[in-house]
Amino acid sequence: MESNASQLSALDIEPLVARLRQGDTRALARAISLVENDAPQAHALLSACFPHTGHALRIGITGAPGAGKSTLVDRLSRHYREAGKTVGVVAVDPSSPFTGGAILGDRIRLQERIADPGFYARSMATRGSLGGLALATADVALVLEASGKDILLIETVGVGQDEIEIARLADIVLLVLVPGMGDDVQSLKAGVMEIADLYVINKSDRDGADRVEQEIRALQSLASTHAAWTPPIVRTVATTGEGVDRLAQAIAQMEQWLTAEHRLTHRRAQHWQRRLHAMLRTELMRRARRHGLGENQLSEHAARIAKGREDPWQLVAQLAQKLFEEQPPEH
Ligand SMILES: Nc1nc2c(ncn2[C@@H]2O[C@H](COP(=O)(O)OP(=O)(O)OP(=O)(O)O)[C@@H](O)[C@H]2O)c(=O)[nH]1
Ligand SMILES: [Mg+2]
């Protein structure tokens, strides 16, 4: 592998991790970039970060474009900072057509000016080269956690499957709704409703908050009655901060419920199981590429198979054997 100034040898990983753990923001930013860009040292870096994780509370904030998620993230960050907790923010796909994501960007710059060492925010600029957005976000969140942040806020627009996957990385998922959605609550992706631990009716300064609340309750009454946790509904006005204390209280209650009876550990094990699937797929595709089996070659095989000239089962058995014979990389 060709080395250049932007690459780190394995030996440099430990000092980098040591620095980011001491609160060195530049080291943190550099580590996140390495992970986000899937640099050759990314896995060694993640391995080195891993022992320092598991203590942060991960809060996912999802909802429709423009629902006020970033404004809410900003308010929650301030709330937790004032309570003496350190905060990391990951905003995924902030370039929604609604606001262009400029708002969080501006706040990040603002925060950087304030130079609060207990706060760090990052927007995911890329989708990650191989493993997809969900895996890249999980990796970035892990590095943030290793830097000692007490609270992680992960903002994502809850529309696609990828975004739902990201929200599911969190220990607690907030679904942000707004008045005026009316019957639209029902049209929300079922997947999004299912993962909500807490409903936030933001923009409650507008008419129609009652209606949205009724809609949610109607949906809840249809849901399974034996669910151990009934997601509470909290109204907020993110622009003024109204209701944010109540929201934080509801989050704390959920956290308590989660920590009881090992629910959090169980939930995290489920997360890891999904993540292991994604990691395994990614690793196998990476190896396949190294064996000259990129998309082009696969499409050539596919063309031959379509013409009946190649047996797909034999092909896959051969390929899988090749991939599994490879030695694991050292780090
Ligand atoms: N009236 C009112 N406006 C709000 C409230 N919260 C946010 N807004 C406004 O709604 C707009 C969108 O807010 P954002 O925080 O960027 O929303 P978002 O959900 O992060 O948007 P995307 O990331 O683009 O999907 C901004 O103009 C906010 O000022 C609220 O409680 N009441
Ligand atoms: Mg936003």
C-alpha cells in the first residue's frame, strides 16, 4: 500500500486514540474522517476505539424533513451541556430539500467558535464507500463515543430504509411529528412508527397539536397491548426551547426503564446482530473486489448466466470458497 501524509501506519493508531480520548478535537475530527472515508486503517482504529465505548446514551432523532429535528438537537445539546454532560452529534443526510441542512451547519460553526470541548457535531457528508450509510454512521458514532461523550444525538430524516436502519442504532428513538400532518400520521412509514420510543410533537406553537396527538393515540391503541413500554408523547417548540426539559425527563425515564432488567443490553445485542450482518456483507464484498470480482465482473457473470452458459450455484460456491480461504488482515 502506498503511503502518503494523509495515511497513518498501524503504529500511529494508538497515539491518535489516546489524543482523542484526552479531548483533542482535532484528533477526533481526523479519526472520524478516516472512518468516514473507509481509510485502510479504519478497522484498526475502530478496534482501538471499541474498548472505550458502551457508556454513552445514544438518542436517535428522526422524522419528516423540516420537522425541526436539527433545532431540537441543538436544544437538547444545550440542555445536556448545562447538566454537565458531554455531547456528540451526528447528522445524517442533512441536505434535505426542505432546509438544505444549513441550519445545523451554521450551529456547528457557531459551536466551534465557542470552542466548547464538551461538544462535537459532525454531518455525514458521504454515504460510505462500501458498507452504506448505516454502517458508516454507526462507525462514526463509535469513535465519538470513544472520545468520552456522555450523550450521542443521531439525527436522520425518517423516510427511507437506510434512515430507519440508522435510527435503530440508537438506544432511544425519538420520532418528531408536527401539527398539520392530520391523517398523514397514518401514512408515515409503518417501520418508522414501530421504532419510536417517544413521540415529539414539535412546532406545538401551531394549530393542530391536539389532532396529531389523537392520531398517535389511535395508532397506539391498535398496536399490541402487551408492549411493556408505551411511547410517551411530548409537545415541544424547538425554536423557543419550550417543552425541551419535559422531553429530557421523558428520555431519562425511558433510560431508566431500559437499564432495568437488562433491556438495554438486550437491545444493544440486537443492534450488534444487525450490524454484524452488515459488517460481514461488507467484508465479503471487499474481498470479492480484491479477487477481481467487482460489479463489472459480476455483471459479466450475470450475462453468461442469463444465457445459460454458466451455473450460478457452482459459481457462488467457488467464489465463496476463494473468499473464505483468505487470511484475515493483521492489525
Ligand atoms: N414555528 C416553529 N418553527 C420551528 C420549530 N422548530 C423548528 N422550526 C423551524 O422549522 C424549520 C426547519 O427546522 P430544522 O430544525 O432545520 O428541521 P429539520 O427537521 O432538521 O430539517 P431537515 O434536516 O432539513 O429535514 C426552521 O425554519 C426552524 O426554525 C417550532 O417548534 N416551531
Ligand atoms: Mg436537520
